[in-house]
Amino acid sequence: MKKILNYIVPMLCICLASCNDKWEEHFGKDDANTQKNLFEVVSSTTEYSAFAELLEKSGYAESLKASKNYTVLIPTNEAINAAKNQYNFNDTSVVRSFVGYHLINSIYSVNDNTDTVKALNFRNKYVEFTRGTFDGIQPTVKNLTASNGLYHVIGQPLKPLSNIFTLVKTEFENTKQVEAISSFDTAYVENGETFYKSSPVWMSEVRRNMTTENRKYTYFVIDDANFEAELNKLTPFFKTNYVEGNTHRPDSTTTFFTKKFLLRDFIVEGDLLENQLNSELTSISGTKFTIPSGSLISRHKASNGVVYRVHSIDFQLQNQIKEKIVLGVNPIGYKQTDKRGNTYFRDKRDTLGNLYQDIQIHGHNVTAFYAKYRVTGMNVIRYKVYGRAIMGLPGDPQTATFTQYVHFLDPNLIAPNEVDLYKRPVVNHLGVNDTRFAFGVQPLNHGEVYLGEVSQNQYGNLPLLVMSNGTGPIILEYLRFVPIIQ
């Protein structure tokens, strides 16, 4: 028994010490300030007096007196004094930004073993807690407990980082690329009314990715000559009929669409390291590209990622001008609206076991019935068109071969009947000039059917009809438009 006790007591002491370490690691260390709130901790500690002064000036002091839990990263007096050379603390907005960067919503402890945790601060920016550091800054003291949260002491202040949008407009404002970015956000006044060149499409497709804080992105800024070369290369594919400088529709010009399209391709999801730039990258718009060897100039950390200044990016036209797909289950209208009972949106499995969705319109008894579709963002180029429609599976009402037709809107036509507007010239699958594609559907054919070629003469939408042969059926999984790049 005595030998057993001699063994248990040391082990118990080890366990208690280990458990205490875990407690401190997750919930903070108890000290003399445990009963004080975070404001009282900062304001009553001589070592933090410089930060306490800024805290009062920032207007955030009252928040740290509240019962809600926070985490505070407290720079020492020495750290604040060193920062005075970089920040104008006589400017209240600067003080508020600086202090707010060190105040974090909710409780975050830190230890050397955890992977990166993103903590949202009062400035709606994210501070990265990574293996015992805050944005790479090692704390001098960590995991101390107050009555309403935790605090950590740092020997140098966090540097408030700009988001990618603000960073590139500040650091690279004189580049052609950033001039293009700025052109989307200018305003002008006409007859006393203010108009804005920015548009919801620009905001959602480009700018939002440069400003959002809850995700990381990598952004590239290239040399002026290379940026203009890319613009010139893409411009013919985005031609519109709107006159440049059009004050009421600036978002419909060739320049608008070309710039917006190109600016999407400088943004990549994720915070890429330099050694990751050697592989093929994919932009947020799905364009694949590479960074030529020796092109890297500099790297700049942003609050929502990183910005690389590079000489050039290798874009291939076949990766930029992409194919388009219109799905059968997404019609925008019909010849008439009383045939919903004959229209089926199906989830099916083909004979190979693959799931797919399609539309089937059957038993409608209307001659030349049609479903209307619209392909968006079509470039000025010829497209090869392919379609897929599967029929003859168990349960299908249609089991015999049939033909349906695909018609395209010709904006040059004027006619009283809608259907007569859809006679755009095409080249059919036999290489013959026509005004429609014949789409033959064979039982249990799981492959695509080549329909022919259609040309798009200005950038934008391509309306089309999928029409029945007589009172026959319509079945469509998709139409695929493949650009012909010379």
C-alpha cells in the first residue's frame, strides 16, 4: 500500500499541474486584475497608461466597462511611444482606428499549438491568432483574466492593415490598372442631378471581393504596358452599340465591360505565398493563368489577403473567352402560359447511373410550341453549339425519335409575331446556311448532339427558343456554346 501511495501522489501532482496549464491555456491566468473589468485593468496599470489615454480619446472606453466579454491586446507604453512616429494621434479618426484594431469582440485565448483563428476586432477587421502570435506579433504576457474578458500584452502595436481595394488605390494609384478601378467609382453632376458610374455588377463581381473582410484573396497589379495590351486584346470581344462617354448608360459601353471583365482576373481566392505563384492559378471568374518567372516585384499584406506587384501575367485567350451553358430547367417564358400541366422539371438518372435535370414538355397539343431562354454575357465571336436531351428511359412518355428546333433572336428584324423575330442566320450541323438548328433526339442517346454555329455581333444576351416540331415534345438538359478562337 505504501508503495502505491508513493506512486499516486507524484502522479496526482503532475496531473494537477498539467490540468492547471490547460486551464490557463484556454481560460486565462488569474492575477490581481481578475475582479476588474478590462477598462479598469488598462486605466489602473502604469505600464498601460499611454494606451489608456488613447482608449479614452477613441470613444471605446465605455465598451470595455460593459458586461459583454472582449479580448484586448494592450501595447505597452514603449510600444505606443514608438508608434507616435507613424500615427497622428492628434487626429481622432486615426486614434479610433488604431485603438479599435486592438479591441476584439468575444474571448480569444492564445497558445503555441493552435492553428490560425481569425478574430473580428472593433474595426471589422480580422486579427489572426496564429501559433501564439497576433498578426505575427509575439505577446510579452498572454491569457490574463479580467471580469469581462481576456487581455494580452504586446511590446509593439498591431499595424492596422488596409483592405486590398484601399491598399492598391493608395500604393499603386498612378498605374493604369488602378486608374481603371477608380473609373468605376467616379460621380458626375448633370442638370443638378448626380449620376454614378459604378454599378451593382461592378460591385458584386469585382469590388466586393477586394473589400470583404471575412475571406482572404490574392490580388495582382501589373505594369501599365501589359495592362493596356490585355485591354486591347479583349476589347473586340466586348463590343456594344453604346457610345463611349454615354452619361446615362456608362455601364453598357465596350470599355465598361472590357475593364470589368479583365479586372476580375487579377483576383484569386486565398492568401497565396510566394512559392505558390509558380503553379497555374485560377481567378475568381474561373480564368486560368500563370505568373512568368522573374515577374515578381513586391509583396504587400492586406487585411483581407495579400497584394503582389508583378510585371505581367500570362493570360491565354482560350482561357479568358469561355464557353456558356443554358440549362433546360431555367426557361424565362413560353409561347403561351397555360401549359404548366404539360411541363415537367425532372430529376433523373441515366443508364450510366449519372444524375441530371431536364425539362420535358409533352402532350401540349400546340403547333410550334416553344420555351424561351437567354444566354447571358455572350462575347462577340462565333460559337459552336451542342445540345443534350435524353429520352426513352423507364417511365418516359416519349420513346420514339423526334426532332425539335432551336431559333435565335435577330435584333434587326421587325415583326408583329414574336416567333418571327427569332430567325437569326446560322450555319447548321451540315454546314448549310439556315435560320434554325434541327435538334434530333434519339432514344437513350447520352451524348451531346452538334447543332451548328451561331455568331454574336455585340456583347450581351442571346435570346433563343427551343421549339417543338408540330405538336411534338420538347426535351432539353442543356445547350452548350463553345467559342471558336482562331
